[in-house]
Amino acid sequence: HARACELVEERARQESGCRSFLGTLSHELRASLAAMLLWEKILRGASDEATRNRALDAIHQSTVAQSKMVEEITDLSRCVNGNLEIERSIVAVDRVIEEAVQNTMAAASDKGVALTADPSGGLGAVRGDSTRLRQALEILLAHALSSTGAGGSIRVSAVRGDARVQITVADTGNGIAASRLPHIFAPFAASAK
């Protein structure tokens, strides 16, 4: 009986996480679409080139953000269904870290968060999927950025072990409540803000 109760409670947590995920997803998509529509209206009435260029840049950024969200949802679906493909090759870890930090730098700067990467040159290469590694690192950076307020900081560091490289993303954000830690790797789990 106790095991059945545990299973019911776990299922309820997963469903709650799924609802939370869908709520966050719809909010992010709506916000991006709203920005695109607003800039599209501005673009239609803009007579000066500077305003048109700003509008086009904003629309482009929103489109890229939506495309990335759709890609991540597709990958999540593949992962949950056991169909996520990994393309193994030789990966230059320093370069992947540099790309992920550069891809997140503008958002961090806009939010007033200092994003730094410890100079790690010499990490060498590992066998893995550079796209998935960069994606995972960018997701970690996005989560760190979402929980870190203006004036805070995020630091990426890495150390080489025998055949592995350990990458650490540390931030001054609010962290994850201890009660949530056992569930952070459950499908659709999200930390309460």
C-alpha cells in the first residue's frame, strides 16, 4: 500500500511539473510573439531607418528565440521517447564553452548580470557531441540567468580529469530549495520561484 501511495504521489508531481512546463512554455511563446507583433506594427509606421533597423533586429531575435524553443521541445520529446541522437566526434571543449558563453553574453548584459568564463585553455578534446554539449551548457546558463538578479554573477569554469572534463556553472542566484533537489531530474520538473 505504501508503494502505491508513493507512485500516486510521484505521478501527481510529474503531472504538476508537466502543467508548469506547459505554462512556462506558453508564456515564453506568447511573450516572444507579442514582441514580434509590437515591432511589426512599429516597423509598418516607421519612417526613419534607425527605427526600422531596430524593429528588424528585435523581430529577428524573437524569431531566433522561438526557433530555439521549438528545437528544445523537439529534443525533449526525442529524449523522453529514447530517440535522441548523439553524433560522437572529437570535441574541443574550450571552443564549446566559449561559444555557449558568447551566445548567452547579450542576455546576461541586458539583465545586468556579469557572465565570465575562467580562462581554461588547454582542456583539450573529448569524444562527444559538440552540439548537445553546447546545448546543455546553454540551458544551464539560461537557468542560471533566470535565477540571478541584476548585479549578480555567473561563472563558468572547467577542469580536466583523466579522460573527462568537468564543467561547472556557478551563479549568485536564489538556488534550488533543498526539498526540490530529489526531483530535479524528473521529467518536466521545474523549481518553484
